[in-house]
Amino acid sequence: MVKNKKTLIIIIAVLAALPLIFKSDSFHNIMVLLLIYATLGEAWNIITGFAGQISFGHAAFFGIGAYTSSVLFYRFDISPWVGMVLGGIFAAMVALIISYPTFRLKGSYFAIATLAVAEIIKQLFVSWKFVEGATGISLPIVDDSWLCMEFHTTKLPYIYIALGLFAIVIFVCNYIENSKTGFYLKAIRESHEVAESIGINTTNYKTLAMVISAFISAFAGSLYAQYVLYIDPFMIFTLDISIKIVLLTVLGGIGNIYGPLIGASILIPLSEITRVQLGGTGRGIDLMIFGLLVILVACYQPKGIIGLVNKVAKKFKKEGEGNVEANS
Amino acid sequence: MLKQILNIDNITMKFGSLVANENVSFTINENEIVSLIGPNGAGKTTLFNCITGYYQPFSGKVTYKDMDITGFTAYKICRLGITRTFQIVQTLKEMTVEENIMTGAFLNTKSRKEAEAITSEIMELTDLTKKKSILGGSLTIVDKKRVEIARSLATKPQILMLDECMAGLNQTEIKDVMNLCLKLKESGLSLLIVEHIMEAIMPISDNIVVLNAGKKIAEGVPSDIVNNDDVIKAYLGDKYHAKSQKS
């Protein structure tokens, strides 16, 4: 655990230094999106990686976060920082309400239910006048200010807000993984029956995981809305986002706190670069390449890239030990 | 005077029209090993599931320390102090032996340190210390069974229920489990054991309950059970029962 903490601090320090070394706008843009997606991946990892309940509907929580902060800012001039926290609370409440009926379902049925719930929430927002329905919300443009979380001259503040959020989230995930809750969630993932037999209230723990996951996702959503300054239901509640979260975590390493970061640092640059280079004609190429990678991972290393890294590290370690023995 | 800890009163369990348990009653006293035996399909595991909350019994009552626990959910029953293992071993595959047992240990504590302390104590007791960093999925069948018992023990139960924990083990391994059972009894636990291996069960049991076709056909100390006509008939069939042929 202590070792993990050191690694995490190093990773965050490197991420903090990167935008100061590479100063191009497009690089900064990639960094912001990468960190937002990595945060979403971490959130998804709690419910699916740890607790084993596959969710295909995380765009719902992401969207609720984005909409809460945007509506509050747009309608009532309330700072997005407040909106962010409220968004998190709303998303957590929605997660709580959804969890009760859906956790009676198991396996793929639960996955289908999450997919449906996300779609229902999207339709609600499309026909909801108060949030401008399908037209979407253009956030009011103000001068650069930390209070309103809007910066037009430089992207650096966005990067550091996103990094701050990601850092908190990854430390929270690390803490959860090594705590009683983490052990209980993993036990539920491995076997429902066993979990019950050793005194775990499976429904409560799954709901807790879902609520934490939704809370974090909503924070990422608010930040995303403040970054792009325009949201509508079709871009926020889209299946595309739900699936991207799943894919990048699976590629990076499901159930591992480093997984989402690794996955995001492959998928996001890939999709941004292809988008910039190929424009509209290249739509979907990033996901095609990514799909191929995921198939390879699923076939050869189900634990993702992090699994591969661990395997190689182990091999080196063994060889190292062998050498020591040979020398002595 | 022995103090009664678990009382099973007229449990009946039906699956549709199939009666798996019919009016089964017996009691377990504190610090006692009770065995539940019977031919395949006698309803032993069903009864186990009824006691531990995996099934809701059709009728009857389970009383634990003067508290009616019939129909409680499985995790509540575990928290009260009754923990079970499974006939088909269920180790947590992606977790190491130590993590498997720690998951059980977390029932009584929130702190990781305390859970680790309980775990190392139990690994010592069950001879698993050397294997603590092996993944649950890559263990041999004996070790899986041992991990399962260890994980159950880590919840600090008052009654431990073992479902065929010796099936598929060799002689020395069975001896180990027998010794473990006796050690646990000494430390103050009560055990309810479902088992097919008579040579393992007879020497350690204080009381034996025999089920056949869902009904209790006999109950008593091991020496009585081996001479009970009904039990011999249930196992060998009427035709091959030496005594009934003579008569």
C-alpha cells in the first residue's frame, strides 16, 4: 500500500510536469480529455472492476453531473464548483434509486438494465424544456475566472483541475481497494454465495459501490461541461461515452487502479489525433483500432496491459533472482 | 448439563411437489460435534441451506440461542455466529489465500491490521501460512477446502457447518481435517458436519443424525448408529441387509 502511494505520487508529478514541457494547445486538449476519461474509468472500475457488476450506463451519471452544474450556472448564476458537488449528490441519489431494482438482476441482465436506464435518462433530457431539451445548453461566456471555471486564453487551469480531481479519485480508489469495502466488493465479484456466507450484505455493498462510482462520474461530467462550454443530450448521454469508459478500462486493466489511466492514455490521443488528421471522413477509425486492441487483450491477456506489465516484471525479477543465485 | 445452542424443529422443505426434508428435528449443544449422514439425495445439503438462510423452509423453526432465526438472510445468520462451507468448493479465485481469509476476518473488525492479525492466527491453525500468497484459483483441492474452512473460521463463528469437506481427500489429508475438527471443538466451537466418509465421522462425532429420503431415521451416539437396522437398510438396501435376510 505504501509502495502504491509512492508510485501514485510519481505518476501525478509526471502528469503535472507534462503540460509545462509540451506547450502545444492540442497536447493540452488531449491531456484534459485524457484525465477526464481516466477519472471516469476509475469510477467505472469501482462498480465493475471491484464489485463485478457490469455497467454500460455510466454516461447517465456523467450527464447528470454535466447538466446539474450547467443548468445551475446558466439559469441561476451559481458557480460550477457548487454545481459540481450538487451534481455528484444528484447522481449518487439517482444511482441509489436505480440500484434497488437493478441489483436484483444478475450478470448480463444487470448490464442490459444499466444500458436501458441510461437511454431513458437521455430521452427525459431530450424532452425536458427547463434544460433546453434537444437544443442543448450553451454556457454563458465570461472572462477567465476560477470562480466560474472558465478559461479562454490558456488550457492549463483545466488540466490542473482535471489532474486534481483525478489525483483525489485515484487515491480514494487505492484506499477503497485496500480497505474492508474493497475486500468485500472483490468477494462479491468472485462469488455471491460465498460473500453471503461470510456475512456480507451483498445488496448494500453493491449499492455503496454504485453510489461512489456515480458521485465521481458526475464530477468528471461537470468538468467536461465547463471545458467544452456546450452540452446537449445527444453528446452527453451517448452510448459512445459509456462504451469508451468500458473499453479503455478493459484495455488498461480491469480491477486495477492504474488500468484506466493506461487505457485513457492510449484511446484519447488516438481518437483526438485521428479526428484532427482525418476530420469527418475518419470517424470511428479510433474505435476500430481500439477494438482490435481490445480483442487482442481479451484473447491473450484478460487482465489488460497492466497484466502484461506485471507478467514481464515478474519474469525479470525471476531472472534477476536466478542471476543472484548463480553468482553466489 | 449440556447447553443447547441450535435447535432445529420440524423443518419441512418442498420443491414443488418434491419433499426434500420432512419434519426433521434435532439439537446441537455447545461444544459438540454433530454429524449429518445419509445416502445421496437424502436432503442433507437442503437442510444445510434451510438452516443457513439460503432457502426459506416451507415450515418449521430454527432457533439459535433462544432466538428464532427461521428465514433470516444468509449474511445475517453468519453475523449471529453460524458460518458454513460449500459442498462444491468456492474459493475466491482472483484473491490470494491470505486475502481469502482476510475477507472473512473483516466481519468483526474494520481495521486492516486486526484483520491481518486474525488471518495469520488462522493460517497458523490451518497450516496455510506457507501458501499465503498463492491465488485461490491455482490451489489443489485439499488446500481449497482448507482455505474455505479457514475463511469461515475467520468470521469467528460459534457454530461451524461443514458440507462434505473431506470428500475427495486422501487418508492423511482426512486425518488432518479430523484433527482440525477436534482442535476446533476444544477451542469451544460447535460443529455440524455433513459427510459420507464414515471412518472419519464416527471417531469424532458426539451425536449423529441420519437422514433418508428427507426424513430423520435415526439419531444417537456413533456406536448406536452403526448397529441401527434402519440405517443399515438405508445404506445397503433391504435386499442386502444381512439381518433381515436371516429373519
